[in-house]
Amino acid sequence: MKKIGVALLGLGVVGGGTYEILTTKRDYIRANDGIDVEVKSVLERNEARIKELGIDPAIVAKDIDEIVSNPDIHVVAEFFGGVEPARTFLLKALENGKSIVTANKEMFSKSWSDLEKAAKKGGAGLYFEASCVGGVPIIRTLTDAMQGNHITSLKGIVNGTTNYILSRMSDEGVDYDTCLKSAQALGYAEANPTADVDGFDAMYKNSILSSLAYKKRVPIDKIYREGISSVDVKDLKIGRELGYTMKLLAISKHDGKMTEARVHPAFLPTEHPLSGVKGSFNAVFVHGDNVDDIMLYGRGAGSLPTGSAIVSDIIFAGKTETVRRFSFEEEDVKDDTFATDFSTEYYIRVEASLVQDASVKVVSALTKVGVEVVKVLTKDNDLVLLTGTTNESTMQSALDTVRALDCVNKIGALVRVER
Ligand code: HSE
């Protein structure tokens, strides 16, 4: 039976979950997949953790060089998170012919091209199912189950922390800070939760998923990004009354040439399938020209769900004779194929001194610059407006005009409305 030696770099939450699955399911994998996967080495300084997981101290490596020079190791799985030292260690592994498996979306989205070059040089493969949407097999779906389609759009809840926060704020009316603290206590958030709440984590995932969906590298600097830290519970409540649910969405669209990619909080109609995705769950909604809409749903984070995706990649890497990489025909990113503007509907909340008076003036200011106002309502001292489809650039300059009106105190919220 083919033997696959694995090294685990880091034994934190996901590394520990992966070790657990690989050991408890070793016989099961032998029986079903016909390969014997064995953890041959671990790189972890925390002795207590090694003891806790019941790992033989003899397989603890002293450094990365010991791992990359070991001929019995075929696959290196990384769980450090962050760019360094993960990037340097994985480049070394690839150059030495070891395929890599990673859940590290930040490092992967920022270093994909360099990893690919090193993989080519070493004759190794790149596997990163766990980098996006944890245990949900979205990457395999995009690459191996939708080949007969041109994918034209992707819309997803790809960050569990923000979905947990927005769900609780919306369902229980709990304020943002309290929800963030519980998300941290529950272990959903990144070490620095700014990566979650400011949309960076979703942007890294959007870059990876959109690149695979459109067979075109979509770098992170081409993705518009906005987080949820300034979301007011008041807007979630008004949104619900209007039939909307707020989600932090990773969105991208591709028409064959131009690509648009963004991450921001958005209102979705309550009946949209993504609106029912609550708590730390994730889901991705994809449109292919032949298959139409599909949606994948599940746990986007956590020890065993993410470990499940890692193990699936290790088995894939171990079973296939050819190594898998996703080279893009056009290595150089062509700036003129990325949209610099986008269009959507909007929810605007304006805080005004004299609401009735402001209503007329704000609607007139918006209409004058071509923004169609489809609904206006007043909520205490706030004026709430819903618009038709408008360009983001037009909306931003329209808001400058609204802000300058005497009767307007401030723009309380601007939320894009997606369908
Ligand atoms: N912090 C991430 C999340 C973990 O909340 O989704 C999984 O990538």
C-alpha cells in the first residue's frame, strides 16, 4: 500500500483537529482510499500541547530543515496562520518537492504566484481547500465540479465571526462590542479580530475563490473592502422592518473580460437563501451559465470542520500521481480588466434636524444627480431612503451634496442592497 508521510507545522486549533482526524481515521482511509497516511513529523514548540494530543516526542522536529530533508515526508500541512514564517517554510518545502496543504488564506492570497513558481521548480502540488469556508468543499466544487460552466458570479458569507456578530445583533438586538467579545471567546475570530471585522479575511478568501472561478488571478488590491465595525444595530432593525437581512458579503462578477470584486456589509432580501445562514455558519452562492445557481453551506471555521478539508487535501495529494497546481495563463494582472466602479441599490439613513423639511431637500438633491429614490420613510429624527440601481461613484458624490445640506446632521448609514 502506498505510504504518505505527513508533517504538520503548528498544532493549534486546526493542526490539532487534523492530527485527531488523521489518527482516528487512519484505518478508514486505508480501507477506502487505499493509501496509508501517517503523521511522520510535527513542528511545534509547545510541549504541553504535544502531550495533550498524545504525540510521540520522537517525531517533534527541531526545525523546518529537518522536515524538508526527510525523504519519508511527502506532504507538509501548515497551520501557523499569518504570512511569516509560513510563507518561507512552505516555499522551502515546495522547492524540496513536498506538496503543501494549507488553511492560510492571508499567506496564500498574497503569495500564490511565488508558491506556484516554487511548486513548479520542485515538482510539487498546492492544496488549499481549507483556506476558504473551512470544511465546505467550495474549492473542489469550483475546480472539479463546474468545468462545463462559465462562472459569472459568486456571492458568499465567508467569515464566521462577522456572521455571528451580525446575526446576534439582528436577532437579539445585542450591541456590536458585546457580540465581538463573545465571538472571540468562542474562538471564531482571528488572533487579531480586525482581520475579521474589517473584511480582510473575507477579501483574502474572495481573491482565492474568484481567481479559481474565473480562471484569472484576482489580486487582493483589486477588491473593494469595507468591514462591519461601524454597523449600527438601529439599521439592522430598520432593515428587518423593510424585509432585509444584513450580511458581510464577498461578491464578485465576471462577464468574460471584466471582473468586479468587493467585500462589504449588504442588505439581502430576507427570502434570499443566504439570509437564512446564521451564526458562525458560512455559505457560498455561485452562478454558472449551465448549472444556474448552486449554494454550498456549512462550518467555515473550527478544529474538526477545517481539519476535514485539510485531510481531504492530504488524501487528494497522496492519491494522485500528477501534482495539482492552478496556473493562470495570464501571469501578469491586466489592470484594465478589473472594474473600478460597481452598481447596486442603496439604503441610506440620514440624521436630520427637521426631518420633513430634510426629506424634500434630500430627495431633490439625489434626484438631481440621477439617483432614483424608490422609498422614503421617517424614523424619529432619521430619514431612510431606498434607491434604484446606481453607480457607487455617483452615490458617493451624491452623498457629499446631501451632507452639505443645512438640514442634514450626518449620513447615519449607507448600506448596499443586493438581490
Ligand atoms: N476567523 C475566520 C472566520 C476563521 O471567522 O471565518 C476561518 O477562516
